[in-house]
Amino acid sequence: MASLSFVNVCKTYKNGLTVVKDFNLDIKDREFLILVGPSGCGKSMTLRMIAGLEDITSGELWIDGQLMNMTSPQSRDLSMVFQSYALYPHLTVYQNMAFGLKVHKVPKDEIEKRVGRAAEILHISHLLDRKPSALSGGQKQRVAIGSVIVRQPKAYLMDEPLSNLDAKLRSQMRVELAKIHRELGATIIYVTHDQVEAMTLGTRIVVMNSGVIQQAASPNDIYENPVNKFVAGFIGSPSMNFFPVWVARRGEKICLEFGKNKLIANEICSKRLVEDGYVGRRVYLGIRPEDFHEEGPEEQKILFDVEMKEVLGAEILFHGRINREEICVRLSPNVKAEPGERLPVYVDMDRIKLFDMDTEQNIIYV
Amino acid sequence: MNIKTFVKKAGPYVYMVPAMAVFAVFLFFPFFKTIYLSLYKTNKMGQAKLYVGLLNYADLLNSPSFFNSLLVTAIFVVIVVSVSMLLGLIAAVLCSKTFPGIRIFSTAYALPMAIASSSAAMIFKIMLHPSIGIVNKILGFHINWISDPKYALACVALLTAWLNSGINFLYFSAGLSNIDETIYERASVDGANSIQRFFFLTLPGLSPIMFYTLVVNIIQAFQSFGQVKVLTQGGPGESTNLIVYSIYRDAFFNYRFGSAAAQSVLLFLIIMILTLCMFRLEKKGVSY
Amino acid sequence: MDSVITTAAKEINRDELEKLKRSATQKALFRRRAGKFALVIVNLAMSIFVLLPLLYAVSIAFMPSSELFTTEMNLIPGNPTLENFRQAMVKIPLNRFIVNSFFVAGCITFGQILSCSLAAFSFSFLDFKGKNLLFMVVMATMMIPGEATIISNYLTVSGLHWLDSYNVLIIPYLTSAMGIFLFRQFYKSFPISLYESARIDGCSNLRFIYSILIPLTKSAIGAMAVYTFINAWNMYMWPLLVTGSDRMRTVQIGIGMLDSVDSQSISMMIAGVVMIIIPSISVFIAGQRQLIRGMFSGAVKG
């Protein structure tokens, strides 16, 4: 297993398009690192640069203390799961899983042992003689993962391995992947656009946008303390609500005003807003759907028009509008309200986020 | 049945008429007529005169000349098919990665398919000319390629292989582009070098198109005629007397239409059996 | 991996690291470029090898016959001349042959496209009794080598007194099983609802073929046209048997009249060969992409 480190890595195409910009990151041994972001953010490119399938335009890639920029893929001792699985169509499942070992000249009985064990972990022992064309999507995906875990490379790379599966299989495989990570004690670098996968699997998440790292932190940190509006909006489902609000001084208190709604900021927020000179300016107020409550003090109340409700059983999602801004609120199932009604909710002021209008940076980032 | 429903019922067949009429007159009818002729002795006009049953066949099977032409054809087919497929495969592999000028090169490799066997034979005739031919000049030999029974067959076969290599290049190129690019990426991350990738992925990946190409090549090689006619006329001796040329000579020089017809039927049977055998084998052999 | 740069290097000063990195990069880039260069060189050698007969033919065609008859290496004509071409045109009515070949190949190409697309239309969009049987019969004909029928065909056409006419050159080749197969394969990729909705809109079968099917299958038609034209142009055995006069000879047979190995006529014969190769090669180069796209887009896959 290995540690990786990126120093100022850039990827620019011949036509001048830059897809990865100034990428700096240290990946520790045994880390389950998630690269997440919307499509086209450069996350897959980053993974392919680690694998050696794409050239690094500038910067340095170190694997276990060795500069790898120009090393060919086959000499990097890595292992990769592709989004399309990339199974060898003419080989059986067993041969597919044994391929990487065979080219590394692992003795036959050792191959047999390792493939057998991997097949057991992934519950595909009964499929070993089949050709990939005779497998279902979920089975193919297991074989792809199996072909990777039979080896003990420096790191496992996974490029959206679950994106072609249906929702149920996906959540099942998530659990298994987490288990495999624990058992193998491996360094895994995992690319996904799905923030649920990112939150549940990763020991650390790197959020990327337009080729730039936005934030690299633990799942909890990313959720609780997003560095900017992009990260705040990208992580969390349903995503955070954003409202442009005025920061106003009302007597002793600092108020966040939008339309007829007036929220009184807590001490920490007030202090930061005053110190950084936001009073009298507009900022983005960010509230996660679960940070609304049915009851609370009057100064935390806002009113919105319910347009739709989704009953999910353990909770209800209310979608609606507040001064033309869309809002999504997650409440307990005993709240009775129907589309067309005006519903009062109370904001948990200790959990709100505030973002600068221009830079979109988190004003109260700690 | 009124006219309207008749038109409706007959409609589908009407579209078949042009194709089927041609097939009927110039393929089915002559095919059966050939079988019929093969059972008769004919006159110089090709009219069946005397029913002789399988005598024409019996004569052929007792004739050393016919066995010679079968043997010659077999050697010829083996050389043509193996060389032309190898040429096509090498060219296709050379053109499988992009590089500057690839379009020009791939046109060059495919070009022989546009050339007539007779024209090509004329060019080869000069190339193989014992005193002024470029082959002897480059190799520094003084061999009379075409009139030496040792070399004549190989010359005709290599010429045919060259002609057929063009379309084989296209087949193999298509086969190569059908192989999923990501399996190469996965193999290289898995640690396979380019030689391993070629033998573990490229060759097996080509096997379906390889099989198809093999069948087409064999059938095509059996039918070679123009090059023999122009280059060697079956000679020297009977060393290049391929079966199709032998049919031509028997029918249109010796006016033995019955015997020629019998040879045609045997040629058909050989091709049919070979094709069926190969399809049998394919079901077992070819991966995926 | 000849130049390993390890973390130890991280501690040494930045400048030295940069230098190391640059040299490693350059080495790798050089290796890659050398690989590409080698590929081009190998391709160049291979393509010269493949094209050698053609290049040699072109070179001889421009060579005065005095230059040809030497035991020296004579790859490139010293005094290029058009004399050989002129003489070839004088000695045989090459113009007439070329016109014949163009006419015959053109008719065959047009006829095959028409008859094959009509039959394939019926096979893929219409329902009728015996459809599958008929299709199997058509496919089975691909196994009958032309030579197995050529004798009877010759007897048939001579019985019809068609020998030495355009009819005999064209009519037997007005359809082909491969063409029917190619078009049907193409039509199969269209959903049947395409046909049904056209019918509901009041479109007749012929109109459907003309205004929907043909525009949609341009690439198949292109491939078919190139392939058929080249094959018809290069036809040898049949025209050899059925044409006797200069009036009807096609190029491949006509050029044989120049075929004799006496000193004067070799370069003239090759000049003639070059002239008749040019049309088929031009058609091929012009239609190569069409040919590949049409033949291999699902039509021919193992």
C-alpha cells in the first residue's frame, strides 16, 4: 500500500483547454479518498493521470516517494475499476480476475487461491466459468471489482464503479466496498458524482469543480463546514437552500432580512458579520432542509408557500417558495399542511451558513 | 378474389422479380444445367448427346491430371490465404494507432483490392521477367520465375495474396476498431506490456472477424482465374493448372463440356463442404 | 524506470529537482516520439512494399523502351516520356474499351443497387409466404462459385445469340446476393414503425423507398456502388468468353491484346495497364470512406 502526493498538477489539452488546475493533495496510506464533483469537473481526469493513462501537463505526481509523472501505466503497480467495467469479453470470469496476476507472473496455485477468495468475498464463486456476456450488470461490476482486489497493488483506483447499477444494488455494493476497504486495509481513490456515495464511503472527500479542488476534508467536515457555496450546495440531499439576504443592524441585534422575513443572527455570526464589514450588504444565507423545525421562538420564524409535498414515511419534504426563491424543508410526518397553504417554520440559527455575494466563500468558515 | 386483394398479396413478390429473374436465369438454371451436363457426353456445341451417368466423374477421379490440379489448387489456396491474411493483419496492426499520415497509409494498404487480377498479372509478368524484371534485379538472382515449375505456382499465389490483402486489411481494421479501447487501458494498468496486450487481447479480439475473413478468403482463392490465364496459362507443364483454369481449358479449348461441368460440380462441392466444416468449427473454436 | 526520483529528492533543493524532473520528462517524451517515428518508418516501408508493383508499373509506363532493356537497376525513368501511352492508344482502340467498360460497369452498378434494394425492402418490411425460405435460398447462392455456372451460362447466351453484345455483359450481373444481404442488414436497423407510420400517412411502398429509404441508406448505397463498380470494371473471365470483337471488348480483355513480351511492347502494355487501373483506383480512393462505413457498420461482423 502506498501514499500519493500531488504537487501543482495541471492538465491542459493541446487545444488549450485546462481540465485540472493546480492540484495539490497528499493521500495517506490506507485512505479511502473520494473525488467528487459534477460531470466535467476533472475528477476522472485526475484518476486517469494517477493511473498513467493521461499525461500530466505540469506539476508532480509522487507515489510512495517516487516521481511518477512519466512512468508508463504498467510500471506503476496500480489497479483500476472502470466505469464500463472493461471486462475482457473473450475470457471467463476466472480468467478475467486472474489476468492481472498472470501478467505479474504469480504462480498458478497462488492465483487460484486469491481468485477463489475474492470470488467468495464478492459472492461470485458460481460464476467463475461464465463469459462476461452471460452476466448481469451487477455481476459484471462484482467481477470488475474482483479482478482488482485479487492483486495487492500500491493503490486501487475506481472510476464511478457503481454508476451503472440500479439503486438497490448500488446501496448493497456501497456496504460491501466499505467492508472490503476495511478488510484489505488498502489505499483507495474513488471517483463519483454521487454525493451519497461520497459521504458514506470516504474517509476523506475531495470536492472538485471546473478542475479546481474546492475542499478536501472528512465527510463530516465537508457537511458541517463547507468552504464555499458550491461545496455547501453540492453535498447534502436535498441540497441546501440559498436566499440572498440583507445584513442589517436592528438595535443591539444583527438581522438577516429577506422580504418580510427577519431572522436574528446568533452571537458568532453577528460578531463575524460586524467584524468583516458585512452590515448593510447582501449575503447568501444557506439553510439545509433539515435545519427547519415546526416550533421555535418568533424571531426565527419564516413563512413560505407550500407548492408540493413528498411523503417519505419517516419524514416529509415540503417544496415551496419564499419571495420567489425556491425552498425545500424537511419536517416530521405529523406536520399537516397541503399545497397552497402558507406554512410557518423555525430556522435553527446555530446551523445556518453565510456566504459572500461575490466570492461565495463561507463567511463563518472555521 | 378481386383485383385489389390480388395486388396486395402479390405486391411483396413484385419487388423480388428483378433480382429473382436474374438469379433464376443466370444462377439456378445454369447450376442445375451444369449438374445435368456433367452426366452426359457433349458435342462441340455443348449439347448433351449421350447419357453416361457418373462416367465423367469416374474419369476425373482416375485422371492424374485432375488430381494434379486439385493438389495445385490446395497448395495455392494455402499460400494465398495465409500470406494475404498475414499481410492484411500486419498492415491493420500498423494502422491501429493514430499517427500523422495514417489516412494515406491505410489507403495504400487497401489499394490492391481495386486492381484487376489480369492487370496485376501483367505487371507481375514484367516484375518477374528473368532479365529486365525488378525482382531479379533487387534480389540479384537470375531465376526464370514464371517458366520454372518450381516457382511458377508460388508466383501466382503471391500475386493473388497481394491482390486479396487489400480487403483483408479492411476486415482486420474493422475488427480492431471493434475492440473496446478501455480493455487496453485496464490491461496496461493491470501491468500488461504491449506485447502481452497484443497476444492476450488483440488476437483473441480479432477472432470473430478472423474467422469470417478466413472463409471469404478461401472461397475467393479457389476462384482465381485471371492471373493464371495471363501469367502462366496453367504451365509450365501443369504446375499452375488450378481447378478453375482446368475447367476453362476443358470446356473452351478441348470442348469437353461434360467433363468441365463435372469439375464445376466438384468445385462447388469442395467449397460447400469446406464452408460448412468451418462454420461447424467456429461454433466450438472462436472465443466469444 | 531508469531514473527513479525518490522523496529524498524532495528535500534537496528545488532547482535540482526541477532539473531532474525535466530530464526525466524529456527522456520519456523522447522515447515516445521515437516510438511514433519508428511506427511511421515501419509503415512507410510496409506501404512501399505493398505499393511496389504499382509504383514500378507507373515508372515503366513513362520509361522509353530503350531504358527498360538493361540489366542495370532502373527504378526511375531517366527521360520520362508519354510515348508509351500514345502508342498504346494507337495500337488498340483503348478509348472504345474504356467507354465499354464504363458503360457496362455503370449499368451493372445501377442495376444491382436497384434490384438489391427492392428485394431487400421486400425482405425486411413486407410479409409474405415463403419469405424465410426465399431468403435462405438467396443466401445459399453465395456459396455457388461463378465458375460452377459459367459453362451453362455460356451455352445459354450463345443459344440466345447474345454473344458479343452489351446484353451479355450486363444482364447476368444485374443482381447479387451480397448486395441483398447488405441492404437487408441496413434496413433491419430501422424500426418497423418507420415503415408503418409512413404507410399510415398514406405513403405508397415505392414512395417510401424513394423518399425515405434511399436517403437513409446513402452510405450503404455508396459502399455498394464502389464495390460493384470496381468488381465490374475488373471483370475478366466472363467478358473473355463472351466478347470477340473490338466493338464490345472491355478494358481487361482489350489490354490483353497488348500482351506480348517482345521488347517494344512491354512499356506500351504497362502504359495501357496504368491507364485502365486509374479509373478503378480513382473510384476506390474517392469512395473508400463510404465503402468502409457502409460495409462495416453492422453489415459484416463476424
